[in-house]
Amino acid sequence: MVESARMPQVWIYVVAMTVLKLCGTEEVIADPDPSLCNEIGTGAPVVFIQGVREDITNGSVIDYVNLTGTPQQIDLRIKTPSEYLDFNSATRAIILKKPVDLDNSTNVPSIYIVLDCVVKGAQVLNIPVRVTVIVTDINDNAPIFLKPVYTVEISELTPVGTTIVTDILATDADKDNSFIEYSILPGPNSTYFDIPIPAQGKVTLNRSLDYDRGQRAMTVVIMAKDHPANGDPQFNTTVLLKVNITDGDDQNPKFLHPVYEGTVLENATRNTQVHMFTPIFAIDQDTGINTGVLYTIERSDSTDTGDSSYFYIDHRTGNIFVQKDTLFRGREFFFQVKATQQDNPDRNALAGVKIRVQASNVNPPKFLKDTYFATLVENVPVGTSVLTVSAKDMDLDGSQPQGSYLRYSLRPGKGSDKFQIGEQNGTIRTAAQIDYEEDTQITATVLVTDGNYTDTTLLMVTVINVNDNNPQVSSDSYHFNATSRSHGAVLGKLNATDADPMTSFVFEMGKYQELFQIDSRGWITILAHGENITQNSYTFSVKIFDDGIPPRQAITEVTLQFPPLPTMPAPAEVKGMAEGDYVLIYILGALVGILLIVLIVLLVYIKKRKSLNPEKQSNHVNTSKAVRNYAPSLSPAESVNSDLHIDLDAMTTTMENPLALENPAFSFQYGTESTDEVDTTIRGVGEIEIGTAVAPYHENADSDNDSDSEMKPKTPNGDISSHNSIVSQNSIGNGSIHSSGPESLPNGIHKGSTQMLVQQEKANKTKKVKKLSWGKTRHMDSQTEIPLDPDVSVTPYDSSSDSLPQNTMQETADGKKPSITIYF
């Protein structure tokens, strides 16, 4: 079985050697050499890898296995798998496949893997190789205290240097990497304690304590900090130490008064209690312990026959009684009493006692007034004198002062806590702050006693108010949403109060006083007109003053939010202008307005001037108006008579043609101004030619008897030919007006024309008029001014009249055409 089991190995070896020879391998191992599996430098099949940090990441190459044998001599493969390590046989690398956390107590600082080293040779040899990896701990944990809070209780009498805490301890998961130091962090109480050995968590007392001065508890912060050895970052943590301080018996008892006074009657018998104005009482100053005290009368010895022998004292209550009944009026006794702490005789205190023997007390003391009135200003300093009360006892003769036997006090209750009174002199002073807002009047009852009898009186103090409170507003800032911009609109209310009663307020705005107002009740309204509220939001401060002396104030902020105004697109050149630029615009606008006013005044002036000069207007012809020429389409034999009268002293009137416009037999056109050019266009049959001639006419001439020479028209130069140049003939035919040149006749008169003579009314006055003529252009292109008499008239003449010269009618082939001469 053994031989059969080795046969495969032999054949494998033979095959391997054959392959190596065929590949030309220089070295062929004949016999296995176990030393080939040893680590270089150690001589043993063991590999140690050190300095591997525990924070190395997964998959990292830790190191390489360096053995004596080469890959041609040995083969390496995993024999025993590891939880943490892996092996790459090709590169002989040790690889981490699972993180190592040494802070876990289950882990050890070393991990290993076992490799199988196969030596190549005539006989196969397997040698195990152990690879051990030493993991180094790193400082990755902070110390942890065993308790969340440490508490200790000590007495105020604990000596300095005493260790008060011994169990403060912190642990670190990095066990082998660092050690821990303890310290007290700076704080209000840190100087009272100390940690003398930083490596130990023991706290000692560094300063003395005093419970009676308010040191009842203290807290300090203790820090634990590690110190890693490998230079890693340090970590620390803190914990609180609470030290409760108890009272120690370190104080003697204390009497409330250094001297106690009392009285006793001259006829007092043994065991009669002495009337003490103030009870004898002592306390233990160790308030945390508050041990009881015992009272005794100090005597030199038991045979003492001094003042103390006449009295004895109750050990527990401190009341004093008469021991001898031989008391005489007017005598005074003085002795000392001791208060001794019950649990410690060494703790004691002394006080004096003064007792006066007085006559038999048959009369009670009596206050001089049933009620004492006083006035006090609030906030006066504590201890201010209010007044002094006085009482009188009839049992006392004049040689004995009343204050020696009478004692004053205040009856406990409301009001009496505000004052204190002199026990012997009755002077009342303030014992607390006086506040008008709490009490406007304070009442207290005052008592006086002579030891046996007591009398009372009433103290009434009126408190005078002082303006010692500032006004208060319900909010530091107000925000009101307005719904209207109209004048008088209510926007909101500021709520102000004052602890001083009967206070009125004055509200003062920081700005925008011209836009808004606030009345004495705090109502905010709009003062300006709506168009002046140009912003959507206004924010301003308001001061509130009260009416006290001196006045006090408060301040608040107010924001008024209005609905957005309609946005109008501003011109490009206006956008972004500064406020000063608008001033220039306002000035330019004012100048334009002034120019417009001047222009309007000028227009009114011109119109008014025209209306006041109608004569001047009547002497001018509006050339823009068309001149109508009417001509009937009649036979040439018929003549046209037109009645036309022009009064130049009145407004020009346009008269209708006597021939109806609606008659289709007539055609017309409007004449326009034209030049004096001659139109020689040949007229067609049926055309009517209207010629105009200008001829001055003297008003004194007789039209029936004048000779031909007198009827000739005259120009200003007396030249008839110049008149002919302004004569134009107008033909009406086919619905159009044509202009033809004048036909030269003797004396410049057209034949067959009806002439209207203009009579001159005033020969010494001439006026210039405009002459109309019809040219080829049918437009008035020029004007010729002819001087005429200022006042003229136009008189129509019948062409058949005998007085009209026959040569004024122009004969044509078509018949006679009327010729009209008009003077303007």
C-alpha cells in the first residue's frame, strides 16, 4: 500500500524533471534540501513580521515571505488557513483579509498563518512554515471614568491636605499603548482641591472651608488624559466631582443682644419673674448643627453675695426670677448670664443683664397721642427717621427719666415690617424700601410698656408718589398694515402703561411728523393728504413720556405698511435720477407754464384788439375766400343786370347771385388771384366773358351829362393805358372759367360791358386795395395795389341807360357780354 501510494509521486517527479530538462533549466535538484524552507537570516522555517498597525485597511499587503529557496526550488501554499491573513503563492505576499482590533479583549496582539513549503527534488519534501504577524496597538480610544459623577461629603472642619476622594479611576481600551493622568480643570472652586499625584485619582483638600459663610456645596471638573507611547494623538475625558460641605461645630453660641434690661417692683416677692424688655435668648452659630444651649448666671462662687445673688435664671428658657425679696426702690442690679452649648461646654457666650427696681406699678403708661401722622416720600433710604412717639407713666416721678423704664415696640403685622423703633427713645425709622405703587398709606401699631401695663397708639404714614417708573409699552416694535391713505385714517394704537398711577402720556415721533400724528391715547392717524403718502412703508421711532417730575420715557419702533401704489413705467431718461435731479425738472416745468400763460395772454390781446377795430377789418379783403362769378348761359343778345352795392365802412358781405345756383342752365366757378398775364386763348361759342375794369369815379360828377372824357377811367398816374393792363376778361363756358387777354379799345373801355362806377366820397383820402385778376394758372399769384379814396361805393348801371357811353359794351360774334367793374 505504501509503495502504491508513492508511485504517483514518483511519476510526478519524473515528469517534472523531464519538463525542466526540456525547458533548458540549468539547475536540477537531485535530492530535497530542507534548508530551502528556512527564512533568510534566521535559519528556521519561521517568519516574523513586526510593526503592523492595527488600523491597517482590509486587503493591504502586510509583507512578503522571504525564504532561502527560489520559486524553481520550492513551492509555497497555505496549509492552515487564518481568520485574518491570506497568502498569494505567486508573489509570496501576506495579505490582511479581516481588520484586527486589539481593543477587543478577545483579540491577541499577534496573528499567524501556516504555509506548506514543498521542496522540489528526486523525492518530494513538505515542510510547514509558520508566518507570525505582530500587530501594534494604536491610540484610538479616550479614557472612560468608572462613574458618571463622583460625590463626596465632608465637614467644614476637615483639615487642609486631607484626602477626600480615593476612588476616581478611568480606564483606557488601549491597554498597552498609554497611561492616564488626572488633573482638576480651572474653575470657581478649583483652588480648594488638588490632585497631588497625577497618575492617581486621589483628591485632597487644598483650602479650609466655612459652612457658616455659605459654602454648602462645591463642584469641580476632573479630566483624565492618556499619553500614548508611539506618538499618536492624545484623548481625554472629564467627570464632575460634587463636594457637599456639612457644618462643623466651630462656632460659639451667640446672644441676640449684648445687654438685656428689665424691671421689678419694690414689693416683688421671691420667685417673682422679672419683666425683661427683651427676652434673653442665644443661638448656636453652627446653623447646620444648631445645638441647644443652657443659660446660667455667672457667679464668682456659690457664696457670692453680689447683684447676681438676688436673682436666678431658668437654664432652658432664660427667664429671670427674684431670689431675695429685699428689693429697694431705685436700686439697679447688673450681672452676666452665660449660654453654654449642650454638647460642648467649651462653646459658650456671655451677655449682660441690667435690672431696675421701681415703685409699685399702679398706673399704666400712656401715649401722648392716640394717632401719629407722618408723610414720607417713597424710595427714601432705609433708616430714614419718620417720627418719634412718646409715652408717660404716672408711677415715675420727675427724677426718673421715662425712657429708663418704658420700652417701645411695634406689634407684628402688615405695615410694621416697614419700620423699626428705638426701644427706649421711641424713634421710628424705615426698615425696608417704601414704594408708593405698593402702599399709598402704611399703618402700624406702636406699643409701650412699663413691665406690667401696656398702651398702644396708631401710626399712619402717607406715602408721596415719586415718578420712579418708566412708561412701559406692550412691544418693542409695532407693525401696522394700513388699508387707506386718506386724511384722518386710523392706522393703529400704541399701548403704554405706567406703574405710577394717574399717569398720562405724550407720544413724540422721531420723523414723518408732517405725515402722521399720535394722540395722547396712542392712536396713530394720517395727518397729511393721501397724495402725500408716497411710500409703501414708513418706519420711525416713538418716544413715550409720562407726566411725572422729572418725566420718564420709553421708546419703541413703529412700521406702517401701506398697499402698494400703482407702478407707472418711468421714462428711460428719468430712471435712476437722484432726488436733486427732480428740482431741475420742476424748474423747467415752471418755465414752460409761464411761457404758456404769456402765449395765452397774447392771443387774448390780439383777439380783443381785432374786435375793437372793425373799421380796419372792413377795409381788408380776405384773399383766401373765393370770388364767385356767375354768368347765365343765355343768348348773346340778352344782358345781365346785377345789383351790387359794397359798403366799405362795414364788414364785407357776400351776396348771392341773382341767378339761381340750382338752375342747370347756369354754370360757375370760383375765381382765384392771378397775375396780370394775358390769356389770348380763343373762346368757343357760347362762352361768356366777364371783364373787370377799375375806374375812379368822382362823387360830384353827373353820370347823365358827363362827356366821354369825364367817364374815362383814370389811374393814379392819369394814364388810361395802365388801366387797360389790369383789365381781364373771363369766359365762362363748359363749366370752367378761362382767362383771356384784354381787347384794346379806345379809352381802355371794353365794348358791351356793364360798368359799375365807384364814387369817391372823400377826395382827400386814398387807400390801397387789392386787385383780382384771372390768369392761366387760375390762382392769385400777385396783387396790384391801387390808391383809392377811403370811402367809396359801388353803383350798378344799366347797359341800356342813355347815360352810359356806348363804347363800354363790347361787341362780339356771340353777342354782348356783360363787363363788371368792381372797386375794393
